[in-house]
Amino acid sequence: MTNSQTANEMANAIRSLSMDAVEKANSGHPGLPMGCADIATVLFTKVMKFDPAHPEWPDRDRFVLSAGHGSMLLYSALYLLGYEDASLEQIKNFRQLGSKTAGHPEYHFLKGIETTTGPLGQGVANAVGMAVAEAKLAQEFGKGIVDHHTWVLAGDGCLMEGISQEAISLAGHLNLNKLTLIWDNNGITIDGKVSNADSTDQIRRFEASGWNTISIDGHDQAAIERALIEARRSTRPLLIAAKTTIGFGAPKKQGTEKVHGSPLGAEELAAAKQALGIDYPAFEIPRHTLEAWRAAGKRSANLFGDWQGRYLAAHQEVRDEFARRIKGDLPVKLGEALNAYKEKLAADKPKVATRKSSQMALDVINAVVPETVGGSADLTGSNLTNTPQTLPFTDTDRSGRYMRYGIREHGMAAIMNGIALHKGYIPYGGTFLVFTDYARPAIRLSSIMEQRVIYVMTHDSIGLGEDGPTHQPVEHLAALRAIPGLLVLRPADAVETLECWQIALESHDRPSILALSRQNLPALRTEHIAENLSAKGAYKIAGDDKADAVIFATGSEVSIAVEALPLLKAKGISAKVVSVPSVELFLAQSDSYRAAVIGTPKARVAIEAGIEMGWAKLLGEKGRFVGMHGFGASGPAEKLYEHFGITANGVVEAVTAQL
């Protein structure tokens, strides 16, 4: 290792701040920041393109700290580089309530944090999504406006998580050559040596997945710089295997699991600082070192100016479209197109599955909204997420708008998060609703980060039939509704499906699940109403305004509830059906709106081909639920509904039991 004194001092600034912050908080992970300080110093001060004065510059390089437990590495660098909101006070308040320096990097908290990381491997897939978005935008708007790199720092834990293979294999297949993964190869996990649990040859693994690879000493700044420069020239995505020592500089704890997730302790902290030559007080960086970092932070100011000049020289229409895309605004023509199509649906009254209704709606949407990027986890023919406008995005053609994700549900969801975070595109992707189990960690992060990611989940109930209980999602609607901020939309017919798509597109700061049927459903909305009735979560779709019984229903069960109305009327019971395409949107409405929709019924029933959990607020103490109380079975859909009692007669029995 031949680092200069200045280079060592700059890296030690990261180590010192990280050690001090973790010690003060008495909580955190000092090992990674100490071990990766040399990598971060070279990357941020010599190679990456960014400007702290313009932190949201669309053509900045993206940096993803997939190993989010090492958050102090990023926080320290942002402070040293001069990001305005990454103050020394924030560093001192690491992991404290109300601080922007949370235990793991949180998107929205500090400029320079590109994604929320912590669950290992997620950041790797996010970075793949960012690289996809960069490649597409560059193809659309030209390299004069879009030409940047995506860097991701990952540890052994990230590479062990299964999502990492989903992500890196797709990145290699698509040849995302402007993506570089830096592997913090320190050989340590929480339980001790990596060799206790894993013996994978990561170099050969990445090469088998279509990546180029370089191996370096992760503490030799000259070698690091050569590798990072080579990354910009790579013809394939590149793995830099950087051999590091976790907790570098701590005499007794470096190279061991003891420095991974605990403060060093006063004695070891003092010894580490002495060994590293850090002779200044806690949280105080020598002026000459801080000035060197701040100068590095201004290194790309001229590049930003050059980019701004190219951007302003572009045609006005190009600038306006690019700005609209980055801001996330929808085309002004969309509302008119959706309303015209909704009027047509009311007239045509199609009897189709809502998965088909979704494809029909997408055909209209994709023609007007050029920034939608669709896809499916190898279920295109079932999810119906493709339209004539969405040709495949491939390794040789970046103009395509359709991602063939393969059987990678978890990777798909996390890659879509990366596409959304990058800005410029609205990602949507499909699989079966039951397989949200595979994607759930990334769906949860979509909500935490408030990203407009649209999940098209078909085969949403026992209505899928013969595939049986392994594929029938009985508990999934309840489980998804439990995720704060996630919109679960289950439309009843083609009109509601269109309205749900509109809700999802207009929800700039939250993800959506569209739960869609395999089986055909009758048209229920047969009169054109321009207003999006689904946007308030629930509304009366049939029956008497003043009714003795109210029947709440979603999706394919709304038509069953409507079938119950004449049966109840024959018994002298007035009833109404309230379609509830979104439970959470309905519960978010005013008390007066909910009261007007529900009325003052003597009986309440909810019907849904899922479990009862989550319906208590609408049913009250005496209401009855018609639905699933266990797993499904294999058989034709109509036989299954009869077998499990999810029928019009079942609704009638539930109503009369309360009267």
C-alpha cells in the first residue's frame, strides 16, 4: 500500500467521524466505514460525478450503499464533501430520534442518499434498476443530457442474499456496462468468518453471470483509482473485488466480527486512533483535511455547468419533456384519454377478467404516457402486462419499454424501486398475487421510500381454480393492506380497473398493488360517470340508498354481492352493495363521507375471497364475513366458490342472521 499522507488523512477523516459517532450513540457498525474508507475516499474525491451544490442534478452518478449498516461511511462522506444538510450536528446525533443520520440510510433524509438500504441485497437490485433507467434515458434523450454511472458498495451479506443473484444475473444478461459493484471483501459476518457458512467463488460467480471482474487491495488508493477508472471503460458490468480489513486500524478488533456491529469502546477507540495517527479531538477534522474534501466536493462544478449548457441548448420540447419526466408529472393528455376510454367501456360493457381489463387500460395509458416501463416475472401471458407499445428492453436495444425479468419476483420488485428512484420512468411489473410473498421485502421498501411503483398482481383469489392452494392467495390481501402507505386496489370490472390504474399513476408518493382476477367478470358500471368513484376507496354501486343491510365487496365478489340483492328483496330486506376497491382509501375519507356511503344499516356483511383480517373497522362488532377461513383447493373456479360458501346465498344467510 503506497497511499500518500494526504490520502491517508482523508480516509482517516471518515474513520474518525464514524468511530466517534458510533461511540457517542453507543450503537452502530464501525467496521465497514473503517474498512472501506480508502475506497470511499477515492470514489468520492476522484472518480464520481456529482455536485453537492446541485444534489438532484439528473446526470449525477448514483452511489448505492447496499451494505446499509455501514451508514456512517456515507454520512461522513456527505459532510466532508459539503452537502449542506449533512451537518456536523447530524453526525453527532447519529441514530438519535429526529436525526437525519438514521441507523441505516433513509431516502428523503439527506441529499446524497439515493435509496433506503439495510435489508441486505436490496441496494444491489436498486442499482440495477438505476442502471436500466440511465440506459433508457440516454437512448431517448442522448448522451449530451444523460451519461452517468451507477456505483454500488456491497458486502458479503449482500452477496449471500438470494436477491443478489437475481439482480446480478439480469444485469449481466442486459449488459449494463455502466454499473459497477464494489465488493467489500473482508471475509467477516456477524457470526464470524464467512467461511463458516459460505465458500462461493464470487469472482467466478460474477463472471458466469456475464460480468467483468477486477481484484484489488481495498486499502491501496492507487489500485482503487485504477480499478474505478477501468470501470468507466468496461464493456460489461464490473465487479471490483476489494480485499479489505473490517475495522481497519483497531489493534485488537480489526479483522474480526467484534468490530462489525458494536462500538469500539473507549480503550480500543483510543488505540485505533493512535495506530492510525488520528491526534485530533472527537468530531474535529483538521482544517487542511476538511478543505481537501471540500475542494473535491466542488470537483464536478464545471461538469455540471457544461451539462447545463448542453441541456439549455437542446430544443425546448426536449427540455420540457425531460423536465416533466424527472419531476414525475403525468402528460396533460392523459385525463382526457382515460375519460374517453371510460365512456367507451360503459357503452361496450365488456365481460372480461380484470387482468384483461388492465391490459386494455394499459393500451390506452402506454400510448399517452411514454415513461411507463412494464414487465413481468416470466408471466406475461398471464399477467397481460404487455401492449403494442412495450417492446422488450434488451442488451442491444435500449429503446424498449418492457422488462423481461425472468423468474425473479424479488429482484423485479427491487429493480423497479431503483427505476423509480432514478426518476424519469414509472415502472410496473407483474406476477401472481400469491408470489408477493417473494417480492414483499422490496414492496415494503417501496412504501417506506414513498415510490410510485405499480405491482400488477393477477390470479388474485381461489378464482384461479385448478392450480390449487399453493397458488391461491387467501391471506395476501390482508397482509399487503397491513403495509403502511401501500395502496391495495382490487377492481370489480373494466371501469373500476381503469379507475384503479388512474389512482396508481396519480399517486406520486406511494406504491400500488392492482389485484386482478383470472376469471371473467360482468360489467357493473354501465353508466358513464366522469368522476373517479374508486378514488375515495368505496361507493354504492347497486341497491337502495337507505337500506337495512349493507354489503361490502371487492373485486370478483362485487358481482356476487349484486346477485344477492334480488334474493334479499324477495325476503323483504332492502340492501345495497358498496364496492370497496381500496379499503385504505375508504378509511382515509372523512367521517361524513363514510357515513353517507354506509348509512345506518341493521346488518353489515363483507364478502371477499380472502381471509377476514382487516375488515373489523367496517363490519363492527356484529357484522358477518363471507370469505375464506383456511387454504383453498384445486378445482374449477365456480365449484370452489360454491364449496367455500362464497355465493349470493351465503351473503343472504349472513344478512338474515343479523336481522
